[in-house]
Amino acid sequence: MTRSESTLSRWSRMKQESVEVGAPDRSSELRSIDAERADLNEATATPAASSPTSPPFDPASLPPLQSIAAGTDIRLFLGSNVPVELTKAALRRTWVTDPAIRDFVGIAENQWDFNDPTAMPGFGPLTANDVSAVSGAQQALAGLREAEQARGPTNDAVDAEPIPDTRQIDEIDRARAQEYALLAALLSHSPDTQMIERLSRLTGDTTQLGAAHAELSATAAGVPPEQIEREHFDLFVGLGRGQLFPYASYYLTGYLHGRPLARLRQALKQIGIERTEESSEPEDHAAVLFEVMAGLTSGQIIAPRETDRDIFENHIKPWIGRFFSDLEHAESTPFYASVGKLGRIFMEIEAEAFLRSS
């Protein structure tokens, strides 16, 4: 250190010297990196002839989407050769059939009174009546399913099975029950070949409802079964989502699993009906609502008088007309357009009949 060199200058000089002395020679390392990079580029430019390739996609190797339940192993749908939209459809089906996801109702502002533990479904004390209600509901729904499988689609159908009576039912209620059962079946799944054949033999009359039956019969006879199955898939399942959402919550609020579903569950619980673990759809699905109406009008579900009116007026009438109108005017779906027309006319008749009897 010279006399003229300041402390700051000396610190700067020594710092620079330490950097120069301690710096490693990276020239060999850089040459190695360049060599490796050249080898990598060469390997990328010339792929190995033995590298594995994904097998071509075969739709027949996958199970039907409708067979997927909450516990189904869907790893076959996750393969790299499966179209992305089909993978999404399988995942969506799994989520829809999983009660933990499907039945979740998010908290909305002012939806429940949090000062009252009994105001929220699923909370509050569990009583003996609650336990017996669940058991009774499961038996009622099981009996309803068996009865609807046993009977024909409508009272006009050939070889239609009669609805077993548990109380005195007149012919009008019997016909109403079979009409509800027919619509429930067509909305819940695509009709099989046997049901299509029976539908093709329906007869009509000069009334609007009779003409709708005749139109449904004509389309059932004229549309190939595979096209009918495709119509149902495109409308209600789809790759990712269907064209229509036959749920009260969606038509009344724009969202699934909303407050209309919660209110409907409360109403059904009062007559001893609750959804079972095996059910894949929430109760506000049009098919489920029509199953309930078929059970009420046929006497399969025992409930106080006017219960069918209350269910119809409060949980079906406010939205079902718009749904059937959308179904009737859906593009490229001649069979389900006739189903939409039949449903719309039948709902108008039901609304008028309840109005006149009030």
C-alpha cells in the first residue's frame, strides 16, 4: 500500500485480484457442454427405429360411458391414445355418480339460518324417525323401480303390463302414471330395441296427446336404433357435457345442485322418499321427478292427498315447459324432438287439469 493509495482504492484492488486468482478455468467445461449438446441434437434429429409408439385408438376397447359409477376403474380412459374429450367425459361421469361430489351444495349468502342447527339439511339431532324414514324411502323407491320395469310404456302400448294397485285408482290416474313412467324412461336412458319396437306400435287419436303419440310411434319406426342412442348421448351426456341439462336447479338458477334441489329434498323427505346410494342422478332430474309422479298417481307411493299436485306445482311446473320446448326444438334429433313434443303437451294437460280441480 503506497501513501497515495486510499483505503477504498486498496480494498477495490485486492477484491479484483482475488477474483482473478480464484476464478476457475471453465473452458474445458464449456467444451464438454457443447459436445453433449451436439450429441443430443443428433439423437433428436434421428429417432431410434425401436422407440415405442402408441397403439391406434379402438373405441370398442372401452366400456360404455353409461356403465361408469363412483367406484369404476377408468384408467382405460386415461391412455395417451384416447381422445381428450372422451377422457373428460369419463371423468365427468365419475364425478356425477360420486355422491361426495354430486350432492355437494355450496354455502350461499342468506341460504340458511346458522343460529338454528335444524335449518341446514344434514345437521341437527338424529332421531329415530329419521332412521326409519331412510329405510322406508329405500323400500319405496325399490318398489317403484320394480313396478315401472314390469309395466309397459303407455296404456296404448301393446302387451303393456297393468300397474299393481295399492289403493283404488281410476283409469285417468292409471294413464297419467304410465305417461309419466314413459317420459321418465326415455329421459333417463336410451330405449333398447324391444322398447323401440313397442313404441313403434303405439296408436294415436284426434286429440293433441293422441297426435303426439302417433308422431312418437312414427319416429320410433323410422329412425334407426343406433341414431336414437346417439341422440340421447348428444343431448344428455355428450363429450364433456350434453346439449341439455334436465334439472330443475339449472333451469331455475342457472346452476346445478342449487336451492331448488334442497327444497325438493325437503318435500320428498316429508313423504318418506330419499335418494339411495345407487342413484346416479339428483332428485331434481326430470326423469326422477317423473318417477315420483308415476308412483304417486299409481298409488305405489303412499302419500297424503294432493301430494302429486304439490310436487307438480312447486317443483315441476315452473321449469318443465321450457325444458320440453328446448328438447322439441333441438337440432338433428327427430326422435327426441317427438319426445319433447309429447312431454310439452302432457305437461300442459296436467297444468290445466290441476288448475280446474283447485
